[in-house]
Amino acid sequence: MRALFIYSIIVILCSCSGQKKQNAKNGEATIPEPSEEEPAPVKNESTLTNVFTETATEPEMVFFEGGTFKMGSENGLPNERPVHEVTISPFYIDKTPVTTEQFSRFIKASGYKTEAEKFGDSGVFNLDRQAWELLPGAYWEKPLGPSGPDAEPNHPVTHVSWNDAVAYASWAEKRLPTEAEWEYAAYGLIGNTEDELLTDRRLYPWNGSYLREDRGRTKGRLRANFIRGRGDLMGMAGSLNDNADISAPVFSYEPNDYGLYCMAGNVNEWVADVYRPLSFLDVEEFQPFRGNVITEPRRDNNGDLMRNEYGEIIHDTIADYRNFRDGSKESQIVESGDWNLEEEKRTLDMYIQDDRPGSFSSLISDEVRVYKGGSWKDRAYWLVPGTRRYLEQTKAQNDLGFRCAMTRVGSPEGF
């Protein structure tokens, strides 16, 4: 009887083993048995490379609670002063600039053509002449022209105009950050505060006035991709300083305290604001932003939406605040008192505009946008987040990219 019982147990065990093998043949999930011959996986160099590549292809955003900070530059150019205290609402911002690979997915999904492709050329900086040139055939996928190499997928996308950046952001259901949001995020002052006390202001997105890492295993390495002097974009062979002649991969340098990469150097970045020189009259203390244009869809007599020849909905402008309090005398005094009257909101009446060869022009219009951050071709001065420059929103360059932002809905800390 005892022998019969042992025999039954053996039969049951054998049948279970056979069932397990049969399940594996049928494609059903099985629990792998431990094996002493298979070592645990290790994170080798290729594994780390793959991690960075995967992260670069999926846009990741960083949350900012918002708060108060001092915007502007104390010792900068006149258009960067005065330094003024402002408050920013909670928002999200991309961890890195938009990469070539991310932008290519937008192009493939939407069929969008950038303005550089439509115009047939784009701005490329000539290092020999130290001047900008329009290079035929240069666009986001061929940043150095048709005969040059393809854009690297994990580098920031360039040769995108402000309009192109807005188109991408709309497709991604995001927006461009305002100048104030971008500057607040770049400083990353979370590491320099005690409760509501700001213990140390910053010149760059890191502490101190040094441009090199000052501690740890990366001590001595440059903190950003910029030009140290005329003709010195990357240092000498065997001892390269920033290790990049033009742009570099978005994870090449240490992030700021909030974990944002490339907030200084590598490429400049578009922000949402229309450009105006700062003045004491142009200091909004909450959510400062210049560029609000309020539109509404046009409808026919039956209430149906009207479209143009390309099938796009036609919008009518009902309010335009791009000129509001821009510091010029003419913009402060309007006879009618109504900002939205056509004859009272013309930028051409406020700033000298003359396109004739050899004539003077201020270059300021309602289609000129701010960009910030410094790039691979800029000196260290432009790495300061408070600095600002401007360019027409239809223009594109090989040192200019962007990142996206989103508004946080609800309380900052989730009451």
C-alpha cells in the first residue's frame, strides 16, 4: 500500500512537469526556474547609452510650484533692466530642449513644412567672417546644408522658427514657456533657499561665477557648450574643453537643481513673448507676458465656421495687447482711450521701420520674439538667464531651438 502511494506521487509530479513544458510550447506564460549558470544583468556602458536614448525620445516634463523671483539682469544691457520682482504660477516645462528625433515624429505625423523649407534657406553662422549668412537648402534635418551630415537625433533641433515651434507645441498639446517662466526655471533657485529666504542669487543656472565644475569626478569640466574666445569652440585635441564643436546631445552637461538640461549653452531657445525693451513702465508683477492676441472664429450668416482655401478656420482679432505699456511715449497716450482701435495699436507709429538699403530701422515689430539661453557660438555673457535677444518669428538659425511648457491646473501642492 505504501509503495502504491509513493508511485502515485511520482506520477503526479511527472504530469505537472509535462504540463509545464506543454504550456511553454503553446506560448503560455511560465515561471522560469532559477539557474545558477545565468548571472544577474549588469549596467554596462551600452545599457546606459540606451537609457539616455530612450529618455531623449520621450519628452519628460518637470513640475515647478511657481513663486517669487527677481527677473532681469542687474549689470546687463539696457533692454535687460530693471531687475524686478515677479510671481509665477505653477507650470510644467520640458526637461530638455526638443530633439531632432522628437521633431521628426511631429513632421511625419502632421506633414508640416518648416518655414526654412518653404523659404529654401536658413541662417547659418559663418565663423570665419563672424557673421550670419542664409545658406540655401539648410533646414532642421540638414543643419549645415544639403551637402552636410544629417542632424543627430539626440541633439536639440535647430533651424526652426518661432512659428514652427508654436506648431509643434500645439501638436503636442503644449505651448511655449513665457520669458518669465523660462528664466525662473533656468535659475533653479530651489537649492539656495531656506523657507522664504533666498540665501544666494545666481549669475548662471549654477552657483558661483565659475564656468567649470568645481568638485567631484567631473571637476574642471566645462558646465555648458559655449565659445571661450574667437576660434575656440571646443579646445585642443586630447584636452577638449566642452567636447562639442557645434551642438551636443541634450544630456551632455549637468542639469540645474530642478533637473533641467541645457538651460545655458548648446542652443538658444524661443519663448512666447513679443520683444520690447524693458522699462520701469513695463513691469507686471504677476505672470508677466507680452503677446496676448485674442481671436474668435469667423462665422457666416448661418452660424457656420468659415474656412480659407486651405480648409483652415478663419479667425478675427478682437483684442491685441502686444503694444500695451511698451514704454514708448506714444503707446501711453492714446486720444481715444481705446487700445483696440486700429489707429491706436500700430507698432509702425512707435518705432522706426525702414526696409530700404542703408536706412535705419529699430527691427522692433509685433512679429519679433524673444529668445534666451546662449548657444555653442555665444560667449559666456549670454549664458546668464536674465539676458535676452530677439528675432523675427519667421526666421530660423542653426543655434536656435526651443522647449515646451504646460500650465498647472489646480493648487501648487494639491490641497
